[in-house]
Amino acid sequence: MVVMVTLTLTLLGVAFLIIWRWWNVRPALFWGWGYLCWAACDLLLLPDFRSASLRPEILPQALFLTSIFLQMHGLQDRIGEAKFALRTRLALYISVTSVTAWLVLFPHLKWVELLIRLMMRLALTGIALATMRRHLKQKVDKLLFGVVVAMTLSIIAVAIPLIHAARLSGGGPISTDIVMMARDVGNVVSIAFSLAIFLAVLLDVAQHHRNEALLDSLTGLPNRRQFEVFRKTEWRRAAHERQSISLLLIDVDLFKAYNDTYGHAAGDQCLIAIAGVIRATVQQRGNLCVRLGGEEFAVLIPGADVSDAFVVAEKICLGVRTMSLPHENNPHGVVTVSIGVAAVVPINNDERTLFEAADTALYSAKSHGRNRVEEAIWSV
């Protein structure tokens, strides 16, 4: 039984490390090492190792505490509270490992050692539960929360009779039935928890790939695919609520000449900087700024009329110009953008009209000297 559990935990640890290495899911790194430490702890508890005295008594204790430390850190790292969790758990880990190292010298205090282990696990699961309760946004998070609750209750149910038996034994052997029950329940709980978080990691990987498909790899802005989905959704909402919807089309002036002069690496950095200006300017919730491709960007502002959108466009135009990125082929001497603005109140299903209106305004801005904003209002 112990061999099967050890093998299972080892395979899970390796699987988590593969997920971390291939898909860069950082919590999987902590979970992987955590389960490998747990497997090593189980391995050292096998009769052959125990009878041959091949390891100091503190080693399996330290491996056990290390595995809990890593698993819970991976759990909190997944939901974005890693730094505080790491510092807290590191302090607990060092202090508790030091205390248990001394307690193994006194067999009659075995029950104190078990009590400290129980308190350690409850402290760690308590921290995880308190944090997770604020992040129950997905079904898998609710599943993990339920598993950790069940794990905590199981730990208490098994640890109390084990501690009581150790206290009564006065340092002598503990009833085999109690030890086996504690080990079996602990193994079931640990494997159930590992399977639950393995499911969470796989869902994280799937979500990561979905997000990648909707993001521009260079700037980190949403890409054209996400723009089309968002535009259709907001168009229908605006038509239903009889609200205006605005679109800004942004083009970097003379960008091909910039690339030819300064190189494609500098061109990429230029686009990243412009994306940062757009993102910082259009930060209100509900707006969407995207990179359509090449040197073209777009901003969709639901609920804004043309005057509101024009103000936003002017801020973007000014923000790019004040970055003062040198551009010797631009008459202004620095990198600039031209922006076309359109706003409509939809009354039919042809959302392409908004894009065509903004595109016409953009063409007008470029033909009138660039580094400017032009507006076009079309009736729909």
C-alpha cells in the first residue's frame, strides 16, 4: 500500500513539474516538488528503511513539513497571494522543523511532536482556506475549497486519536490499528487533494491557451479576434439600449520608414511603448484597446459619444508625441500617430458601418498632415 502511494505521489510530482516546464504554470513547480517530498517521506517510513536505521529520525519529519509548505504555497501562488504566503510559511517551516528536531530525542514526547504537526497543517490549511474564500470565481476554485475543507476535517479526525494514543503510550509503541488508520486516511486525503489541484492546473493551462489566442504576443493587448467578438457584443447592447458607441482607429505615422531607419527591434519597442500609452489612457472599465495588426490599433468605447471619444483620442495623440521617440523621417521629428474617431447609435445589425466611418476619419487625418485626430459621424 505504501509503495503504491509513494509511486502515485511520485508520478503526480513529475507530472506537475512537466506542466510547469512546458506551460510555465508556476504553481505547478511548488506542487511538483511538494509531492516528490511527500513521496520521499513515505519511502523513508517503509520498514526496510526504518529497521536499518538508514536515516535520522528528523529527515522524514522535515520532508513531510517541506511537502506541506510547498503544496500550500503553490495553492496560494495560484490565486495571486504568494509573497506574503511564502514569508509566513517559511517562518513557520523553519521554526517548526527546529522544534521537531529536538523532540525526536525524547520518545515520551512523541505526542507533542504529533500535536505540533497537526497545528502546522491546520495553520497552513487555515491560511489557504481564508485566502481561497475570497477567490471563489470558478467552479474549480470552489472544488478546491471543498477539498481543502474536507482535508482539514479529516486531518483533525485522524490526528486527535493518534495524539491521544501517543500520549497514553508514554513513548512506547502506538496501536498498529490507529497508526494504519491514520496513514490510510492521510494517503487518501493527499491523493484526493493532488487530483483536485491537478484538475485545476489543467484548467489553468486551458485558460492560458485561450487567453493567448486572444492576445497580441508583442504588446499584450487584445488582438483583432477578440476585438471582433467584443465589437459585435457591444454593438448589440448599444442597439438594444439605444446608446452611442465610439471607435478610435489609430495608425503610427510613417512606421515603415521608422523600421527601415532604426531596425525591427526598435520598431517592436516603439509599438510596445505606444500600446502602453493607449492602455494607460483607456483604462476605464468596459473599454477595449486592441492591436489590429502591424502598426494599427483600435479603441472601442461603449456609451461614449463622438465628443467624449475625441477627447480620449487627443490624449492618446498627445501621449505618444510627448514620449519623444526620435523619428528622423517624420516632419515632427518624433514618433506620432493619426487617429480617426467615429460614434454612432446603432439602429440595425451592420456593425461594419462603425469601422468604415472611423477608417474614413483616419484616412482624413493622415491626408491632412498626420499627428492629428479627425472625426466622422455616420448615421446608421
